[in-house]
Amino acid sequence: DKGDQFDIILSDIEMPRMNGFDFAKAVRSGKMNPNIPMLAISSRADATYMNKGLDAGFNIYMEKLKPDLLLKTINKLVPTRKKAA
């Protein structure tokens, strides 16, 4: 079913029940397309967190408070006719 497919997964790292690292590991080990681009956003963007995010399965880990850069990154990861807005 096409409704079950995603072009990209965008996730925060700090979430109430499951952190983004565990979420990324679950996605990568589950039934979803293993090649789906995954983008982490977080206010904690130091090298330790970034490396942990990449190791967990995110393609890109970036600082949350940069919306212009976020949109450019999404548009790079998901080339489509329409751009993210």
C-alpha cells in the first residue's frame, strides 16, 4: 500500500518515551525500507551526539534551530517535483 511508504523520516532526538537513537535503530532493524533517508534534528548538536546519531542509523544529524538549512537538507535527500516548505 502506497500510504505506508515515506520519502524521508525526520526525527527529534529527545522525545518522551523513546529517544531518537533508539527510534533510528528500530527503523533500521524493522520492516521499513532500509534505504529510506533519516534525518535527526536536535538542540544537542555536539560531536558526541552527532556521531551517536550516525551510528544509530541517521543519514544526517543537524542542529534543530536552523530552519533554512533543514529545508535545504530535506530537499537534497528527497529529490521530488515539489520542494519541502
